[in-house]
Amino acid sequence: MNLVLTKYYYNNELFGITQEVRVYSQEKGAKGRIVLEDIINILLTDITYISKPTNASSDNNILVITKEKVEIAHIKPSIYEGLHLADVEQLCEFYHFCNDLADTEAYKNLGDWLNFQVCSLILKRLAHLGNLVNSFCFEEEYSARIAKLFADKEKVTIVEWLTKNYGLTVPWIITILIQKVKILILGGFQVNTEGIAKPHQNNINIYSLNSFKFIAQAIEWLFSGNDNWNWLQESLSNDLVKKAVDEEQQLIKSLREDGKSDNEIIKIIWMVTPTSHLVENKNYQYKILKAFLAMV
């Protein structure tokens, strides 16, 4: 496996040091993977640890803890030169179980940095750029958009956020994305939200709109199709949507036999057109449905 190593530098202001996080990717930045041992190393930082030089014993301790957290998180990162390499979704799962390794402030600060300085570039297939760019422009754009869409609300459910923010109406698409959001918002970067969500009506959790800011870029990446819609292909076999998906696949085949075009099929089955369900001139749902039809 021929990978390019890019080093990101985390400014640990609590201890006045700069620490390294390694990211491996393909030559032009695609398929970025984060070294989990580097995350553990930063979280284990304390005054005593800083005062001592790194040695074989401390390296072994980091490796042992990394393996333990990988098992607890039930993820399968790649192994490269003895290191555990994780994609963004795996990192989120992993990070969720690391909150006992550092105090709340240190854990939150690292989570913020990982999300906005590292994961954002990986999701854009720009992992090789390292600290050369940042994603604060996305944060500003997202905040402005949310203020416009949810002007009268401070907290919403995951379903409300997905349907209004992305113009979604197709039940199985919403279900698939709910699962993706839950992994992100309830997993790795929950520390960046305002704590555990409070049950609302019918025991459905609601979250502050600020909570979604930390996972919005990951969801935008799913809509981009930059992974050739592999995530969608994999999600279609989920037990929560499989029955509905199978039925609609049969309907698609039947309509194709009748000579219907993809645009006609999408309109007949889901009442969606290229110009319907637009959110700031983007038709997220139509894009997913076109990708879905290409798989049938």
C-alpha cells in the first residue's frame, strides 16, 4: 500500500506544546486515514507526562490503550506499519470512548480541532494539504444557512434538521441518514455539543442547532458522491430500509420496461423533480435518487 504521510500540528494550549497527528492518504489526498495512536498520545498528555521523554514503555502504553479503545468501539481500522489508521466515521466511534483519558476541556478542544482542521479536509479528499488550509469558511456558511432555515428555533430533532436542511421527503433516505447522523452526533464529537440531548415529546431527543454544526460537513460530503456513492450502496442493505428499497427497485425495473426515463421514474415514485425540494439552489434528494437508480 503506497500512502502519503501528512503531518498535522495540534496546538495544545492547555500545556503550551505542539503535538503531531499523522494522516495517511493517497497521493492526491483521497481516502485519508488518521493515526489513532496520535490521538491517544494527545489525550494522555498531562504535566507529568510532558516532563518525561518518550520511551518504549510509554509507546507501548499508547498502543495498548489504542487497541482497547478500538475493541470497545467495535471498529476495524486499517493496520499500517503497526499503526491503527481510521477514516472519519471510525474516528468518531473511537473518540466517543476516549473521554475518560483527559479532562473535559482537553477532550473538547481536541475534538473541535480534529473536526474542523483534520476531518474536514479528509472529507474533501484534501488530506494531503495538512495545516495549509482550514474549514472556518464552511462554519460561517453553515451558521448563516441555519439561521435562515431555523429562524424561530434553537433546538430540533435529527429528523427536523435533515428534512429542512436538505429538503428530504423519501422515508428510506431519511432513515439511512438518521443512522449516519447518530453515529456522528452521538459518537465522537458529542463533547462538542451541549451535552447529552434532552428527551422531547414522545421521548425523541432534541439537540441545539449548534450541535449539528460539528457534523454538517460530514453529511455534506455524503451528498457529494465523492466516494462513488459507496456509502449509499452499503446502506441499502440495512434492515431498517431493505424492504422498502427492494420494493422500489422492483417498481423501477417495471417502469423502465414501460420505457420511462430516470427523470420520469423519480417523479412517478417519489414526486421529486430536478427543481423541487431545493435548498439554496441545491437538490440533495434528487442527487441521491439519481445515484440510487444507477444502482438498479
